Amino acid sequence: MQKYPLLFHGKFFFFFIIFLDVSQADNYCNDSIVNTSIQPPPYEYYLNNTQNWTIYELSNSTGAMCSDGSNYKFYHIQGSGSGSKKFMFFFPGGGYCGYDNNDFLTSCMTRSKTFAGSSKFSGSNGSVMQTDVSYGYFSSDDKTNPMFWNWNKILMLYCDGTLFQGYLEDPINFNGSNLYFRGYNNTFATFEYLKENMDLFDAEEIILTGSSSGGQAILMWINYIKQYLPSNIRLKGVSDGGFFIDNVNQNSNCHLFRTHMMTIANYTNSYNLDIFQGCKYRNNTKKFYKCLIPQYFIEKIDSEMFIINSQNDFEVLRTVYGLHCLDGGLNNCSEDVNEKIVKFKQKFLKLALTLKQKKTTWGFWLRRCLEHFYIHSIAWIGNLTVYSAESYEEQNIRQAFYQWYENGRLPSDIDVKSYEDDCPVKGK
């Protein structure tokens, strides 16, 4: 197996899984409390319309593999002309093991039999597959996406169930089947392949982006990718619906999200990955969740970022906060719950505005509605807009993102309208 330098001290070790005694931690949930009753959304939910992608399968000698042990794959569209030395990556979302109201291993096993844990459903090596990515900055249409249409595009396969991170040398046998945890290998092996075979290190510009849990993943990865790449490459990141914040879950009266993050870290030896070497909590088994939840580490990111998010993030309010009445919109919730939503928004905005003051080169597009992610939807060119009190402009994502990326304008598109203005009944 190839030994990657990003693992702790550049070497592989045989690690013992460290299981946290959650009863001793501050307001963790006990093992009997499971969470959200929300199933991971289907893969196609994130993407719209079709493009032709070439499938690349990585050898298992790289250590990369999906949860079921199948070889890892990624998808590629070749850049051309002015975009031939420019790369953009997309890390799709899809929750994580334990997100589906099951314990960690049961959930991982369920995922391993689907696209969320196996590459068996993703076509053969070298074949061309139509995948629904046409709107947004991944579009190859020069009319809807004139800035990025001809770039190299890399679509990562999310099939590890643990946020594109984690490494276990040996699988865990569960109910007679092996489960593999190689999210770190999957991510890094893809970059190594592109370095060796597609001249990634000769790139002029690279953008990392992700939606939902994929947006969370690129926030965890981008500092180390910056160190990995030659310093002359222009690197920027886009997190879409990935600015997750910690909150007491209203159903369980404990911090369910941090409990899930600690479970993932314990099972996948996250503590030993160099992608977390800048996290001051890396050696603290009770606080390590802060290395995975963006609220706690996002200020330490030293690459320029564009943050796209709802101030009333539909998925976070349902899952992290536990407000399931939102399935029917705000009108379906009690006055008490609506007051909690207001407090959640205030907490989110306080964090976002503090971040904006400290990160003066970052861009923000923070919409008010009950929605979750945007960049690969009609929001890119449509009428889902944000009205900024600073610029007195109402802009969709493309307008704000283009101005930030190309002209250096620093949009502060933080919606000041009330929720009731033009929002759908519920957003996804």
C-alpha cells in the first residue's frame, strides 16, 4: 500500500480505536439516543441536468476504497482552451453514518449496499457516464457559466460515510461483512492521481467546493491541500450549506451533532490524520469534535473562501436542532419553536458576522429562507437572491461569486429581508 505523507508523521501505524466514554463528556448524548429520522437525500438531489463524465477507478494499492471494499472512483470532464490548466473539485453531500436514525455500524452497513458506500453503481473504469451536473459553476455551458465552463472538473464520489476523512488499516467486521474506512485515502489518492496523470501541479487555478457534508469536508481539508499544492497555484474554496454550527438537540436535550462527530472520529482514527494537525483540540479526546464542526475551526482556514448558506438552514434546524415540524414550513411549528428558530438565526448571524470581520477577503452569500444548499441548482442563474444592506443590490449566486472571484469585490450578501418575503413554503 502506498504511504501518504499526510498521515501522522508521514507514516502508517496500526491504531487502536479510541472510544470516548460519552457519559464523562460535557452534554454528549448517550449511546441509546439516535437522532433525526431524516434519511440521507438521494445523490441526484444535489445536481440538475446532464453532462458526460469519464470515470476513473483507483487501484486498491493506493489504499482508496469505498465502505464495501470496492475500488474508489471519481469523475472527470477535460478542460480546454483557457481552462486547460484550471481545475475545480466538487465534494457532494449525503449525510454520514449514523445520520439515518441507526447506530453507526448499522448505518454504515446500510450505506455500503448503495451508491453512498459503494462504487459498484458508478460505472466501469474509462467509461462515460451522464451525471446530473449542469447548473451552477460546474456547468459546461458558456452562456450560463462563462467564467468556468471550460475548466477541468472533478466530481468526487462520496462512498466512505465519514466526511471524506478517516483511516483504518483493517476493516471492521460487522454482521459477517467487512466495512472499510478510507475517506482520507479516497481524497488524497485522487489528488495524487491528478498530480501524476493530469498535471495538477502545473495548474494555474484550483477551486475546491462542496455542498452540505461535502461543504463541511472541504473546510476540513483546504488548509492541508494548500500546503500540498505548489505555492504559485491560486487556490480558493466554496462551502455551500456546510457552515454547520453546534446546538443542543431539542428532541434529546443533548449535543447530538457533536456526539455523531466524536463517533466518526473514534471509529476512523481521525486523531491521527495530519489534515487536523492545525486543530488545537487534536489531542483532546473529549473536545475533538471541534476539529470536525466548522463553527469551531473555520477561523483557522488560511485560504480565501466563499461561504454560501441559509441563515435558517433547513437541514441543520431539522437534524442538529431537532425541529421536525419544519417539514411543513414555519406555519406548522408552534410559537415556541418559531422563537427557537429566531434564536438559531441570531446565533448563526453572530458567528457569520464575526467571521466576516476577521476574514476580510472572504465572500458571503447568506440567504434567509428555509433552504440548505444552492450552487448546483437553479439558484445559480435564477431568482433566488440575497438583498445586501451594504451594497443595496439583490444578487443571485453567480453575480456575487463572479464579482468576488474575478474582480476582487468582496460581497457582503447577507440577507436583510424577513423570512416571509418570497420564500417557498419549505426549502431543500
